[in-house]
Amino acid sequence: MGKLVLMMAVSLDGLVARPGKFGAGGWELPPEDSALKTRKLDWLGAAGLHLMGRATYEEMAGYWPTSDDEYAAPMNEIPKVVFSKTLTKADWPQSTIASGDLADEINARKREPGKDLIAWGGAAFAQSLTRLRLVDEYRLVHQPVALGDGLPLFAGLTAPYVLDLIEAQAYADGAVLHVYRPAAR
């Protein structure tokens, strides 16, 4: 496939989830800016596979199949891979379970011809992808909220991880999209 892209919301204090909460749920944000939503929908249209950890999979599988949001169609129609050592059944249509070595599983999918792979997290899954240096591009939407406590995106790094800023775009709702790629080594 194409490159592995991690898409996540990030608070101003660098957190991607509150303790005991899923992703950006409960952040008390205004509705998403329509230009940002259009941009994200375009990216989804260019994706060939959704990748996620078990907790995110269970959250999304419980929401998208019955949603009438514009994101629902690409979320439901694009094939999904859930990375889990404990999940035994994936009922969301077009879902498969990958339980092998994370790096081996991701690299095998990256070698297949096709479109980009979009990784959604949650925090532990995104941290693992980053620690293993599997992410080719980060599309981070920094939200105008500080959480004070929660799970950071870049936890557990053993050395500095330098990224190149590819793009930055501010939106009317206060969100700022930052697109980064790992710096050449």
C-alpha cells in the first residue's frame, strides 16, 4: 500500500486522551470546522485501509455503523485491521484481526500495492507505532483545549524523534492541523 499515516486529535498540552476516556471524547469542543472536515474526508477517500488498536476498534465499531455523519461511509466501507492479542472476533464489516508482531504486520501491509494506510490509535497503539518508527506521516489536529491529565502521543521514546513540518493550517474553530514526516536520518 502507500504510506502509514497517523491521524489524531491532540490537546494543547500534547495529550490524545483523558484518563479512562476514549480519544477526543468529552473535550467539550465546538463543532468541527467545515474546511477541516472536507480535508479529512478527502484524506479518507484516498485511504485503502484503516488500522487501529482494540479499544479504538471497539469504540468505532459501536458508533460508525449506525451514524449518519459524513465520516460514516468511508469509516464503514474501507477495510479495517484491528491489532490485538486478545480480540477473537471482529463483527464490523470488512474487519480483520492481526495478532502477530506489530512491525511485521504493518511492514507486510505497507509492501502491498494500493492506497495509504490510516492509523487511528488509541494512545497505546499510536505510541507503539511511533516507538517502532512505522509512521510515515503524522496528521495531527491540535485542538484549542488543555486537558491537564491524560495520555500523551509521544510516550516511551528512548531517543529524541525529529520530525519535519510539512504543513500547518489554522481553522476558524481554533484547531490547527500540523502535518509532519520523520526527518531523514
